[in-house]
Amino acid sequence: INHYAIPPKLLQAQEEEKKVKLQTTLDNTLVNRTEVFMRQMVLHTVAQFVACDNQAFSVANNKLFRNCLVLMRPKTRSSDVLSSHDVGVYIHNECIKWLKQLKEEITVSSNA
């Protein structure tokens, strides 16, 4: 682009934008955090995927799905990989907990 064709005010604004876009030091603002693998976190996430995305329980037994879980963490043992039974039990237990909490809230609000 020929700088002579750009109005001076616009050229000055472009130069200021370039100055802002220069990378500066962050003084330890960025911290490399490592996620700890926890079977419970994976179970919660897969259960959420099954329940919220209207998936079948058998998706946890699907060979390709299990391979994807292993690829996300190569050190995964076969005991760490979930089964459809694990997902079903987890969803059932979470529903029971939620219903108990809802019952308590209804009881408290009706007594107030």
C-alpha cells in the first residue's frame, strides 16, 4: 500500500494499532497448567455427553469412542476406560442426588 494515498489521521491510527499489537512480556501471567487425569472427571464428562446429547449408553462401549478416550491420555489402563454400566450407574446416582436435593428444597420452601 502506498502511504501517500492514505490520509494522515488514518495512517497514524494504523501505526498506533501496530504498536499495540506488538508482543510484550507477560511477567509470569501465563502459567502452564497441567490437567490431572481423574477417572471421576472423565466419567462425569462422558455421562454429561450421554445425557445432554441424547446418546445411547452403549456409546461408552463403542470401540472407536474408547480409542478416543485412550488417545487423549496414552497412559490409560484398561481399568480406567469406562463402560456403559459405569456411565449408567453414575447417571442414576446423580439423578437420585438431584431428586433428594429437590425434595429438600421443596420441603424447606413449603415450611417457610
